[in-house]
Amino acid sequence: MSYCTQLLIRIMKKNIWVALLLFIQLGVNAQTPQEKLNEIFRKKTEKVLVAAHRGDWRNSPENSVQSLKNCIDRDIDVAEFDLAKTKDGKLIIMHDKTINRTTNGKGKPQDFTLEEIRKFYLLSGTGHPTRHIIPTLEEMLVTAKDKIIIDIDKGYEYFDEVILELKKQKMLEQTIYNIYGLPYDSLLIKHQNIPEELTLQLIINPKNPEAEKIIDTYKNRKRTIIQIIFDNDTSPLLSKVPEFKKRHPIWFNSLWPEHCGGHDDDIAVEENKPDETWGWLVAKGANIIQSDRPIELKQYLKKINK
């Protein structure tokens, strides 16, 4: 065996051990979804979680199983998705009131049985049919279990039914459930047995004159996140965030200008101004930022040690 060959083998062996040590270290430091979610409820945490809006939709159809798998593979913290129901009462993943925009079919989810709606294909970002079909809630939960925090949006009308499915899958502790502007006492009237381990997210519009009062109704509900959607970054409610953070983590969106007062993803990436956008949201107290650019956002947060 030549000297060069021997040297090459030694280098390969050395690199294998380096890789193994790195793998072990990553395993030691890796957090479960439950641990990540628990951490943002610690008052002094500096970490900011990244939420992918409708999954990794830039590389796969939105709200698809593949978009969820991409988030898991890229170590994104949270995957957000939306619910609808078929004619035969099956919960599926769909954002719009119709399937027109996201599939090669036409109509409303409730126009089809599950078997019928699964014959359509989800569209790519360029509008072409893919091999992906509309997933069920159960499929998404099985894929996400113990791998990623899930955020259920536009699914409140199915609340009790979804809670039963989350209990069945033992996923309450890794789930965020969105509630739009509803006071907690009103929520309890409709749903008396809300599991304590489930994280609720109150989504509030600062233009609502009752916004502060509604937030206050959740003050004794430990696992509650406050999401503030604002089209003007001078909104008086934003000045109250430090007070809200004494009880609740804060979620901001960087999706579109009207969600974050102009501190949005496209300015961060296309104009290369992440400090003025994502950095601004972090400085305002974000514990979670929902983004359509989750990979770039995660890279930025690593850069600023968040």
C-alpha cells in the first residue's frame, strides 16, 4: 500500500471520528418540540423560534405532507397549517374556502368525500400539478409527532374534534392552537375542558378597541401566546408588549407588510435588510416569528445568537 493511500485512509478515519463526535454532540443538544415550546414560556429566554407559514411552500406545495417534512429536515421549529372538512366529515389540510387555487380541482372541500378529494393533485408554486395529494389531519400529526411544533390555524370551528385527535396521538404538548380575538371566558363557555398542556394562541388586532381587555382575560391561562397583527408599526398596543411578556410569549408575523407594519420577509431577503425587519421584530419582543422565508430567518437568528 502506497504512502499516499495510507495517508488518505488515516484522514478518512479521522474525519469519521470527527463526524461521529459532531453527531453525538448534536444529539445531546437537540431539543424536542415539547422542550422548545416550554422554553419560550421561561421569562428570561433569549431564543426566538421560527414558524414556517403553511410549511415550506417555496419548495413543495403549501400545506402538504412534503412541506411539513421539509420543515422537519431543515430543523424549523414550528410548522403552521390550516384545516377544512370534507363532505363525509374528514378533517383535511386546506387554507382556502375552495380547492381552486391549490389543486387541479374546482369546488369546496365540503363538496367532496375524502376519497373523491384525494383524486386531485396539489399544485406547485408555478401552478403545475404535482404528485402530492391533500393530506388529512391525521397524516400531518403522524408525520410531525415528536419532531416539530405544530400550529393549527383556521381550525377553530373543529376545536373539540381536533383536541380528541391530539389526545389520541399524544401531541397536546407540542401543539399551538390559534384563537381569533375571543375572550377566554367566552372560550370556556364553548369548550369547558381545554387541556392545560395545550398551548393556545390569541390572535389580536390592535385596531380592536377591546384588544387589551381581551388579552387580560388570558392572564391566568399559563400556556397562552399572544399574536399581534399590525399594519402600522406605531400602533400603541406594541408599546404594551413588555407588559404582556410578563405573562405570555409574543408571536409576530413577517409574512406581508400589512401583518408587521412593513417589517416583512421580502424586504429582509430581497433588499438585504434583515436588521430593519426581522431584527426589528426581535427587538420588539418576538419569541416566535412566522415567516415565508423560514430558512433565511433561521440563518439570521443564528447569526445574532437568538
